[in-house]
Amino acid sequence: MDLHQKIRTLPQQPGVYLYKNAEGEVIYVGKAKNLRSRVSSYLLKANQANAKTGTLMREAVDVDYIQVANNHEALALENNLIKQRKPRFNILLRDDKTYPYVKLTMGDRHPKVFVTRKLRKDGGQYFGPYFPGNLAYRIVDLIHRSFLIPSCKVDLNRYHPRPCLEYYIKRCLGPCVENLVAPEAYREAVRDVQLFLEGKEGELEGRLKQRMGEAAANEQFELAAKMRDQLITLQELQAKQRIASTENEDADVFGFHFDKEMLAVAQFHMREGKIVDKRDFFWEDLQDVSFEMGVEEDDASLADADVTSQQQSFSPTLFFSAFLKQLYLDQPYVPRQILVPVEFPDRVALTSALSEQSKRKVEILAPQRGDKRSLLDLAGTNAKQSYDQRFRTLQPSKKAIAEALQDALNLPEVPTRIECFDISHIQGAETVASMVVWENGDMKKADYRKFKLKTVTGVDDFASMHEILVRRYSKLQANNEPFPSLILIDGGLGQLHAAYAALESIGVTLQPLASIAKREEVIYVYGQEDDPVVLDRRSPVLHLVQRIRDESHRFAISYHRKRREMRDRDSELLQIPGVGPTTRKRLIEHFGSLRGIKAAGPDALTAVVNAATAKKIRAYFDGEREAAIDGNGVPVETETPPEFRILQ
């Protein structure tokens, strides 16, 4: 059954439809009140005259559908499928920024408080979101210092032999050790934190004043002073706190700027009548994105706008319909008002769905005049500024940057492929190398390569670079594969000359070769070392070279860390009698690293293992330390402490 025949068999019921290409990939997801009517509209010549819809229908070879009971279910299902499948022809929310919440772990024996960006149904209480994001961390820190509720990662569902430093400096009540704090006192402190986070400052202030008076009457002056300090802190926090509660009038305001198939959207978060944060979204190459052409019955007022949008490359009405669904559906918090610059399809249905989801009235408005319209204009102005900064000032066309790079480095041709290399190690241990590839304007991750050094031991970056380049390009020679337009080295003149020596050893002498030095950000081109290329720090060419270099550095570090983790899995801890894989894992999790375990005393070790095993571990590392002294009494170089480690 071909596509046209299958469309004619679709039911005339609400649902979601999924267009697929020849490989079976979902390339577009849409929803409809009437599946057959909506999907059939894509076959009309008037709609296919639109470039995007025409491209979609040329690629589509099949259509699937999921029938649902009503339009609300279709709205939610469409949103979920777009996020799961990420179809190429849908507008995709590419910004992964989420705002933090404060979590109180009420399901634990001794609740603690910390910042999280993930909300789970685990019995804990979540408060927020907080704007700006760092406010949540400041509030948790102040709660920790004032109410003495811990925010650490220690397991509080079991007792430990001794408390940490936080208890001794009076920054924690010490629930991790039995009998350090009375259960009633801890529950009272947790309740104080609950009241504060719930915004019930009046009730909390009354509780603190009552307990302060009782403590003073009983001549417990130290406790009374503590209550007094908490009252002062409460007053300070009231000025700092900006929780998005349901009792306050709040709104999100959107503006946009579109030009040359690129789009910037600015979102203002307004809380208690004040703009407390701004969020930017960007889309590039929107010619690859299609929009729904059909108009539902209750969207008849938008018909004229949609007809116009078919003749244009971008439709704000259809964009905001798709954008707001992905931004707010299934999210834990939705503001009371959402202000958008244009009317859009599904506004009524989305408003109803968000109100039902939030269990209170939510309004989506497109004001045309007054103060709210002024806010939209302000958001639009900010969107244009963000657009200029992102696309015009910082990102000329890819072709222009490549041509400028050729001119700056005196390359024989416009570069189409750059391969960049970096070395990473810690004092010569677990030395690895990375190669990343830039091709035709973008990083080509499929061609990335990582190397483990085979012939070099110790700290020798030059020899390491020599080995890697010989291995890489002798293989290309053997397979008669083309060399890149430019080989880029992360380093200075020494690394550059080591790279040329490696190429020369396999008979390659005319390959364009350059390096970029750290800190100075100077580019050295082989053969022109006396005249290094110094670019303006705002230069797009420098930004491109830095981007490639930084990506190589990131890739090398990630592989290096992975090698260290593999090494630690088979660490020397397993050589100690009484330490097996489970104990080794618990020790690493508790102390963070092998270095932390080596530095731990017998008392600290007993927080994880019994006294006998702790004694064996201490004896093992004490013996290792004695062995690390040479015959002249000079310490042999050991692994660099974590605080002084530098990944080269």
C-alpha cells in the first residue's frame, strides 16, 4: 500500500501522525483532531508549493498514526514523541538549561537539604524553581549554616563512627553519628527548614521567638543566642528569596527575531512584578524545518496568517505553537501567565492542558496594547540583540571563515578538513592522545580518534606527538587516503617541530602544519615560525582555531580520565588482604580517590571497614611510603596531589 492509499485509510478521529522516510526514521510528528483530514492536507498542491512541506513529502514514504480519545491526549502525546524521536522536520527545543530546585529528603531517617535539577517521585519535597540559578545554592548554604541541616553526600540512613569537620565547627547537627543530636531536636530543625522553604516566615518566626524565650527562661543562654541568630538570618533570607510560588503573580514573556533562516528567542522570567532572569534560545538553518500547514476548526481565525506563512520561510504562529508545547508540557512549574507576541494554533487547547497540569488557571496571552505589550516589545528588542551577538558579530558564514583562515595562515587552498592533535597525561601516567576533525565548517565526530601511547614512557610530549603522527599518517599513506588541508597541533614551537619531524620521517614534507600555543593564543605555521600569526581576540578565525583546539583538549582529557578509571578498577587496593571488589568500591566512593584513601588515618578508615581491615590498609600504605624513599633518604617522585594536577 503506497502512501496515498494509506492516508485514505486513516480514521477520522483525534490522534498523532508520524511521517517516515525510506530508512524507517521518523522525520515529522504532528497532531490532529481529524487524522484523515489533517494528513490529507499535505497532499494538496497548494500546500506542497511551500518549499518545506514539499521537501517533507518528497522524503516521506510512510505514515503511522496513534489514535487517542481527545485533543488534550493528542497534545501531550505529540510533545512526548517529538522529544523522544527528535524528528528533523519538527521545531526542536535545543536548549537544555533547567533551573535548580531545593530538595528536602523527607523519605530519609535524617532528612538533608541540597540543590538538584532533577525532580523525582521519591518522597522528597522540592521547592523552586529559583531565579537566577545560583540563588538556590546560596539559600542551601545559608540554611546549612543557620539551621545546621546537612547538605553532604553522607548516607544518613545508617550511623557512622565519628562526625566530620562540619560538626566540630558547629555547621551541622551531626545526625550521621548516633546520640549526637536528639531525634526531637532534629525533627524540629527540619520543620523550621520546611516552613522557611514553604514561605511561611511568620509561623517560623513565631516558633523561633517562643523557643528563644523558653531557652532564656531556663537560663540556656547559648541556645537562646542560637535562636536569636536564626531570627536574624531569617530576616536576611526573606530579602534574598525569590521562590516562584503559586501565591505570587508571575509571568514568562517571549520575544523573537528572525532573519536569514536563523532565529533568536528571548524569554523573560517575571516574578513578583520584577524581571529576575533572562533565557535565550537559538535556531540555525531553519530551511530544514517544516511546519504544519493544516488549520484546525477552532483556529479558523488564523487561516489568513497560515496562508501567508505558506509563502514565507518562517511562521511565528506555528513556531510558538510547537515551542511552547515542548517548553511547558510535563514540566513541574508553569507560570500563571505566558505572554507571546503572536496568536498561534492550539492556544486554547494548550491553555486548558497547562491549567489541568498545574491544577490552577494558566493564561496564554498575545496582548496588542498596554503595559503587557510593552513587555513583549522589550523582549523582542533583547531577542534582536542576542541575534546580533550570536549570528552577526560572532558567526560570519562558514565559507567566509574558511577563506579568512586560508589568508591568515597562507595556506595553498581553502581548508576543507583540519585534523587537530593533543596529548594528555599526569606526570607521564596513562598518557593518551586525541585527534578531532573539522570538516566543511563543522566538527565531524565520526572521524574522531583516540590513541594510547605504545613506545613512550614518562613525560615526553614531543616523543608522544611524534609517535601518534607517525601512526596516523603512515596508515593514510598505506591506504592511499588523502591528507587533511591542515594539521593543527595543540602546543608551541616544540610540539610543532616534533610534529614536522614525524611527518618528515615518513616522507611527508609539503603538508600544511600549524600549532596554537596556550595562554598566548599565538598560531605558529611551520616554515614561518619567525613570523607567528597573532589574531585579534574577537577574530572569527581565532575563534575557529580555538574551538578545534579546545575540542581536541576536551576529547583527550575525557579519554585520559576513562583510562584512569579503568586503572582504578583494578587498583592496588585489591592486593590488600581483606579488601575485595565491594570494599574497594565503598572506599573509593567514601574517600573519592586512591590518594584520599592513602591519606586517611585508621579512625577515618573505620567509617567504611572494620578495625582489623583498616589496620591492614594502613600498614600496606605505610610500607609503600617507606619503599618510596631511595637509598640516600630522598623521596622518590610519586603521583601529583589532586590540587596540583595539570592535564597537559
